[in-house]
Amino acid sequence: MPYNLGALDYVTPSRVLYDECKDYCKQRRERPLDANIFGMELKKVGIERNRSRTHGVGEYSYLGVA
């Protein structure tokens, strides 16, 4: 899961990124972080989360993650 903090035009829905993380952990036979801990760890390294609305539905996304 590469990320480029200089390219904030990349936006990835939080559920998609977390699902990728869970799949990665499953392949390595490791226990994934809980979703809230995962989000806190991303924030520690400077990856910000944003909430947007599309057709009345709110969704969190991570900025700068492709």
C-alpha cells in the first residue's frame, strides 16, 4: 500500500484501505490491528482522514494514499 504525502489529490476510502490491510495480514498469518488503532497509526505518520458526502452518504477517506 504505497502512499505519497505530497500528492493529496489521491483519496482512498477508509474501508478499502483497512480491508487491504486485513488481507495483507491474513496472507502473512498475522492479526490485523483493530480499525480504530489502524486509523491512529496512520495519523501518527501524517496520513490524514477526511469526511465527504456523495449523494447524501458520508464516507471517510484517507488523503495522499493511492
